[in-house]
Amino acid sequence: MEKEEKNNDIDQEFKGRNLEDAISLAELTLKLPRTQFNYEVVAEKTKLFGIGTKEIVIRTWPKKPAGDYPAVRFLEQFLSLYPLEIRYQIKEKNDMLYFIFDGMDKYLLLRKDGSLLLALQHLLNKMSTKKVQTDCDFFRKRKEREIKERTQEIAHKVQETGENEILDFMNPYERRIVHIAANQVSGITSESIGDGFLKQVKIFPSKE
């Protein structure tokens, strides 16, 4: 009796002695190249006894064609209207879409503290059923570090003086970093104030 063939449209798990072995087994079983499915390591096991007993377990799920996403169609139309040397790649993980930009004109996305890059993220989120995050030249990592360091400096100042501090207007992404960083300082909390997309953040001593 022939073994029933697995459905390639659902999540599946594969094991191997290392990551490459597990991915190769997935390619063989799914009859797809690795470029056509997503994967993540879900377990790294070490068996008892014997040599070379390490085992990697990965979970795979099929990639959705890029053109199927409304956000991608919008971005393609947007870029076709402007003579910019900008390219991008898409990474998908769980319910997130990551748009990573590159190209000769990428500096335009990073001008004025990444205002165009973040504006594109806002627009793509309006078009997408999945949450979208944009990045270019590790802008996001640098930005997060700068905001976190500045916020904690202010939070320590509030801790010493007991006086509230109100920061400049920020978008939701920036405010989230501020809230996390401020609340890591003992006795300090924060809240967003104002209406609209851009809001200020107040940092102040928490009540007992």
C-alpha cells in the first residue's frame, strides 16, 4: 500500500542532524526548493548515549506568492510612479511581513530620521491584512538603541528630581520603545498624551 502523500499547504516538521540536513529533507519530501517555503527551528535536541546525537527540528510552511499581498501590489504601483533606484525583499514570519529596502537611492528613505521609510510602513499597514514592518540599512536597530538610551537618561533624571518630563511628538513605533525603556527604570512610568497618529509621551514617577 502506497504511503499517502503529504499536503504541501500545511505546516510540517522535519528532523536532521543539523539545519542543512533538516532543510534538505524538507526539500525532498515537499518536492520544493527551499526558496519556496519558510522555516524556523522549533527544537534542538541532544539524545542520550552515542556520538553525533544532536538533532534539529524545523517547522515549514509554504510561501505565499508576493503578488498575492495587497501591500505588495500597492508598493509596486508606488515605485513605478517614481524614478527611484530602490529594490526590496520580503520576509514573512507568522503574521508579520518584513519589507527590507536597498538600492542606490535608499538614502532617500533614511533622510529626516527615516521619515519616508516610516511613512511607507504606515501606508503598507493600511493596505495589508498582516502587520508590516519596514527596514533599510539596519535603521530600525540603530533607531531603537538611540531612543532607548535617550529615554532612560530622561527617566533617571525624573527619578532624581521627581519632576515630569514630556517628550516630543512621536509615531506609534517610537512611543512603544519609549514606554518599554521608561518602565525599566525603577519607580518610573509613562503614558501617551494627545490625539492623532503623532503623540507625546509623559515620563513621570509612578504612584505607590
